[in-house]
Amino acid sequence: MVKITDVARRAGVSPSTVSYALSGKRPISEETRRRVETAARELGYRPHAGARALASSRSNVIALVVPLRAGIHVPVVMQFVGSVVTAARRHDHDVLLLTQEEGEEGLRRVADTALVDALILMDVQLHDPRLPLLRSLDRPTVMIGFPKEADGLTCIDLDFRTAGERCVDHLAQLGHRVVALVGSPPEVYVRGTAFAQRVVQGFTAAADRGGLVCAVHPCEATPAAARRVAERLLRDQPALTGVVVHNEPVLEPLIDAFTRLGLRVPGDLSVTAICPDELAESLRVPVTSVALPSAEVGERAVELLMEKLGGAAVPEATLLPPRLTRRASTAPRPA
């Protein structure tokens, strides 16, 4: 069995420094802490959970608050969850997953117990009712998402506004002048979900800047709804040649619907999306897309939380720049 002295020898520090670095009981330089964590990971060292909890007054459990509300696309959400869990285990932490609607009362119930050391929150709203409580908690928190007023909070996410702009700019560079956004289900916008609202902001801002005619159409996450939206788009915008899709479940049904209506992708209609790369690559016509960096967002959210648990200062805002990959679904505007 690997002992704490083995870790100390590998890291070139004293056993007490190893204890402090792993428990967070005393301030340790970032370089030393990382050296100790690397040595512990390489040797497979695992401190006794009960002794560790007693010594540090910590549970080594993170609460991940993911309310599975209407309109949420669970497969994508679970990519973020898996990333958080994997990153937490590298820091010898477990994750308590809370999927119910945890408003202020529910969060206070969790935070007021010794069950968790810190919290990560998802599905952030622009005017999120949980913010006053988060600002008052004595436990570190990180939000995956940006409310409108994020002062005093630690937030990380893809820059969704710029993602929307990138999609429109790509279409504009190809000569498209009439574009539409097929967005999230209506209930996502009704409750003010931050990432969805920012995609709309970026889409409309880029279209206005480029002098493009544009429209935004929320869409239920069903094939039938995709067909109805395709028909409405062609009826309302007969000159339409470019579409941005921010709704993973309808991406393939929407392309199929346009095909049945007589439009070829990309010959008659160019399609871009904001979605996971694996979805964009898997379709009959691979789709030009801005990737959802779920692995990076989850990992960096945990890293921020670990630094806060260790007493380190962290940036309040971490916005990941969008990456657009051109594939077969976009082409110059037809003559």
C-alpha cells in the first residue's frame, strides 16, 4: 500500500506538506500543490476517506445542480455531467447530482449540511433567482453559464453570443443575404435561459451588422415541429438561403424536411449549427458547426472550484472562444 511518505519522497517535500496540500488545511504554493497531486496520482495514493474527512472537515463531495427542466436536451447535458465527474475524480472528489428544480430553499438545504464542500450549477438563467443565495454562501460555487449580472460570481461557459455571430458571419462571407435561426424550444426562452438568449443576441447582431434579412424561430424538439418550422420558413422567407440551428434534436429532421420540400443542402440552402462535433459529423450531409466544448467546460469548472477550495483567487469570468469547423453543409449562395 502506498503511504504518505512515498508521496512525499516522490514530490520532494515533507509528509506534512503532502497532508496540507491534499487536505487544503494550510496555504501551499500552487507549484508545490500540483507537484504533490501529480506524485499522488502517479503512485495511486488514496488517503483514508474517514481520516481525511475528520482532519479536513471536508466531505470531498461536490454538488452538481442540473435541473432537468422542460426543453433541456438530456444527452448534451450528460456530456457536461460526465466531464465534471471525471475531472472531480482526478481530484479525489465525488459528485452528488441534483436534477430536481433546486431553487433557493433546496440549495440552502444542501449547503447548510456537511454533505458537500462546494457546488457547480448549470442551466443558468439571465435573471437567475438563485443568485442572492449564491453570493451569501460560505461554500465555493461555480456556474456553468452567465447570468446578466455576474459580479461576485465565478462563471464559465462557451461564448454563445460570439458563436451565434460566427455562424452568421460564415454565411455572410459565402454571400447569403437572407438567414434564419432555428432555436431552442419556446420554454427555454420563456424562462430566460442564458446561453439560448445569447445565441439569439449574437445571431441578430451579426445579421444587422452585415445588412442581412433575418428571423428567429423557436422550435419544439420533435421531427413534426421541425417539419412545421421548415414549411413556415419557406413560406415567410422565400428568398432564404442560410439557416443556423441551435437545437440538437431537430438538426437532422430539419435537413430532411428541407430536402422533402425540394431544397438541396448545400446546393440551395446552407446549414450551420451550434452542437457537439460528433452530431455534426454523423449526419448524411456533415454540418458546418460551432462545437460545444462540454469536456473542456466541465473540466475547467472543476479546476476553478478546486482552486477556490484551496483558497486561491480565480477569475470571475471564463469565456471559451467558439471554434467553427466548415463541413459539407455550407456553400456559396446560389445564383
